[in-house]
Amino acid sequence: MTTAAVFVHGLFLNGAEFTLLRRRLARDFRFAGHRFSYPTVHGSMEGAVERLRRFVQGIEADRIHFVGHSLGGVVLCRYFESHPCDRAGRVVMLGSPLAGSRSGRAVARHSVTRRIVGPLVNAELVGDCRPRCWQCAIDLGVIAGTSPMGLGRFFARFEEDCDGTVSVSETKLDGITAHLTLPVSHMGMLMSHRVARQVGTFLSTGRFDES
């Protein structure tokens, strides 16, 4: 059985930042990695979800896992609400603001920066939007960082553990299978060997290795 993994990036990125994580998962867990890219600033959530649907349809694999970082996890939530993949394996989200974004709301207070982050972020993380929850029969694991080194801390004050951009509580969502915190920053988690091992373990088994 062939197994693929689709990687969905966050705001202002294009998926190249997944390179090290993709290579580690391919080497250690034999997942064929596929980098999905979408416009984060000028696009819409509906457009991103439809684009992802078409992308997944074109992948030749018996089973397809999904990994979303930051805003990419929010996109995956919306994707599975409307277009659940019939070959889906498991899902891992890394530092995704599933329950809102304190730093996003802080950025949106200023008209210039509100325009910079674009309508997708404003619709999903700043304004009132349709509540997110995980109602799929698909295992979802979430990893949150606790090293506060990220651009979000220059805009928002965090009074709890955070990765510098997203707080731990913002990564929690009703219906998730497992939640894990690790001492990594928002972008640093993509370079972490420990995170890569946990992602691969969850995609393979449906649980994190907390030993």
C-alpha cells in the first residue's frame, strides 16, 4: 500500500519551509511528501479548500495523511468539513490557531497591517466566523510549541505558554484525538527532529509517543 503525506503551509509561506520535515518523514516513515501551496494573502478560504480538493484528487496513493502548519491547520479544518478525503489516513496540525488568534486580532487593529495579512486571515482568525470543530472519524493530533520566539509577540501579549505567535490554548479544538506540547517555537517546530518523530509516530499509529 502506498502512503502519501500532504503538507499545507501557513501565512506568507509557500511550503518550502517543510523541506526538512518532509525529508525526515520520507526517510524514517516512508511517506511520499506532497507540498500544497495556495495564496494566503489575496485568496479566500473557499478558494484554498477547492484548490486543496483538486490537488488531493491528483495524488496517486492508497492512503493520504495531512500535515498543516499554522494557518494551514485552519485550512485543513475547513477542507475536512466540506470535502473529506475518502483515502484520508490521519492529520497532524502544528501551531495552528484553531480556536482563534490573539496575535491576528492585534495585527488587525491597524488598518495597514490588516490589509497586509489579507481577507483569509481576517475572515478566519479576526472576525466572527463559523465555529470550527473536528467531527471527522479521522485521527487528529495537534502539537503546540512553548518557546515564545515569534513575530506574534511583538503585536500581542501572551499570558500563557505560547510559541511566540500562537498560544497553547488557541491550538485546542473539540474532537481532537491527541494534544502535545513541546519546547519549540512557531517556525522552529518545522526544523525540530523531535517534532518530526512525533508527527511520523502519530501518522503511523494514531498517538504521540509521550514516553
